[in-house]
Amino acid sequence: MIGKIKNTTNQMLIAFDVPNYRLLFTGRVTSNMGRTMRVFARAWFVYELTESPLRMGIATSALTWPMLIMPLFGGIVADRVDRKKLLIYTESILMILWVIVALLITMEMFEWWYFIISAVISGIVQSFGRPGHQAMIGSIVDSSRLGNAVALDSVSETWPRIVAPALGALLIGIIGIDGLFWLTAFAQFITLITLLKIRWEPLDLNNSRKMGNNILEAIQHIKKESIIVALVSLGLLSSLFAGSYNFLLPIFADDILGVGETGLGILMTVGALGGALGSLIVVAASNARRGRGMILISISIIKTIALVAFSQAHIFPIAMAAMFFMGSTQVMFMTMLTIAMQQLAPDHLRGRIMSLRVIFMGFSPFGVLIMGTIAELHGASNTVLLGALLYGLTSLLVLLMTPTLRRFQ
């Protein structure tokens, strides 16, 4: 019995058998911890300086502005240059950037709008680094470990969302906002060290083609792969329609559920815990060789039901349960989608194809804008309900039109 449990655990961590992946994962954890603490600290500091929710929202969302189109160029670069060097350059730039921010805050020379500039720069750099990271995963693990590697990468992204805000709130009182930014810059330094320690033989990449030809090559491949088209469509639909509940949570907590700031914190914590559990479930299922297309469909259905339930919830425990399932299915959906895209991407196109995964983030502000306009006219509950129905129906349409996705293993 003990041996069976041990064998199952080993299978869940099979990607860690690869030393390079262990280093990449460690760097990913420190980078995500630093980034999540920065998002929290940036919002806190801007609100403390300006007492303006609008300015806080602008400074916080500026990170995603470049991610609407820039990741495509980042993907091209990831397919044309040494991927290890690309990540070393991007992490070095981010470390220098946040050292400068920390220094300006320490010297009391920082204005709130500097965060817009630094966040946009960070977004541009991450538009190159994130496709490079995704491409690197597919280059350092073999196909038998790829699904598990992507699932573990999801853990490295999801769990810091739970730990980092609480840790950041605690540390602000101890080391101050400037100390917190120095700490996040140090986290980037740790990430840089892990990348330098990776033993890497550069791939023989064809970098003689013009950029236009690189884009055309990727488009031609994607057009031939109906599954990739379907996966990209599902990701965009999720960003546009299924994420509206996040920015409407304060309205639900205050006006609909009547639980105030404490209830809002509980809802966000429950959603994060759901995401953490979802990431572990995907890790456990990452080595499955059958029915991945149907698993993705099932997750989409559960996600739609959870969104509908949350939109109509007027009792706090029901809202909490729905929030838990929304958090877990969101992480499971995006992780399974990423696994499928990684499996279908040939290595010489991996950066360009995985850049589409990053672009999903760039579409989130459009979804917020669309749903925010509807909420202004028809209220938060109806907006989340409409978003759930649009997401569910359009996702069902994509799945019906792509039988190869349903049969995807």
C-alpha cells in the first residue's frame, strides 16, 4: 500500500526527474511570488498616495496593456534565439527595473504615475519572457513528462496567489513598502540565478527568415490544426466572458450578499483555495493518456454552471461554494488548455504558438470593459449571468464544430 502511494506520488512529480526543470520551476516560484507581491504592493501604495480607486485600477491594469499584441513578437523571438539567453535577458531587465523602483521609493522620489511606466515596461518584457518560458518547458522535458511539467508550472503560478498577498500585507508593516519592493527585486535575482545554472544546449533554430515569414509560418500551421484554433477560441472566450465576476466581486459582497469587506476577503480566499486545489487535481491527472478533450469539455460545463449559480446567489454559503468551483475550474481549464497547446506545438513553432496563451491575458481588459458597461446598465448579477451564458453557449458551439477536440487524447 505504501509502495503504491509512493509510486503515485512519483508519477505526480515525474517532471522533477529532469534537473533543468527543477531549476526552471524554482525560478518560476520566486518570480511569481515577487510579481504577485508587487501587484498587491502597487495597488496599496497608489491608493495610499492618491486615495483614488480609478488611479489604483489604472496603475494595476497597466501591466496587461502590452500583452494584447506584444506576446506574438515575443513568440517569434523565442523561436529565433537561444531561449535560455532570452529568459536571462528578460529576468535581468525586470530585476534592474524593480531595483530602480525600490530605490526611488526609498529616496521618496516616487510618484504614483511612475507605476504606469514601470508596469508597461514590465508588461513588454514579460511579453517576451512568458512565451520564452513556455517554449523552454517544451524544450527541456520529453513528451512523456510534458503534461506533468505544464501542470506543475500551474502550481508555481497558482499557489503564490494565495501566499504572496498575505505575506506582502504582513511584510509591509515590518519592512515598509520600499522594503517589499527590494524583496521582490531579490526574488527576480534568485530567478536569474536558477536560469544561469540550467545546463542547456541551444536548439538549431532557423533565424534566417524575415519576421513576416515567421508569422505566416505560424498562421499556416495553426490553420491546419483545427484543435489549436478551437483551443485559442476557448481561451479568448474565457477571457472575454467568463472573467467578469472578478472585478464585480466588491459589488456582490456589498450590495447583493451584504457581507462587506470581510465577506469580500473570504470570497477571494475561497476562490484562491479552489484554484490551488484545481492545480493539484490537474497535476494528479496530468499523466493521463486518454480523454483529455472530454476532460476539457467537462471542465467548461462545470465552470459555466458555477458562474450561473454565483450570479443568482443571494445566500453567502452558496456564493462561497460557487466561488470555490469557479476558482478551481478556471485553473484546471487554463492548465489543460496549455497542456494541449504544448503537445500540439512543434518545437520550432513552440514560442509562437504558446504566445497565444499569453495574449489571452491581454484580452481580459476588453472583457472587463464590455461587462462593466453591461453592469452599469443591468446590474452585476445579470452581467455575470449573461457572461456565463455567452461563455457556455459559444464554448459549446466551438466544441460541436471541432470533433477532433472531443477526441483529443
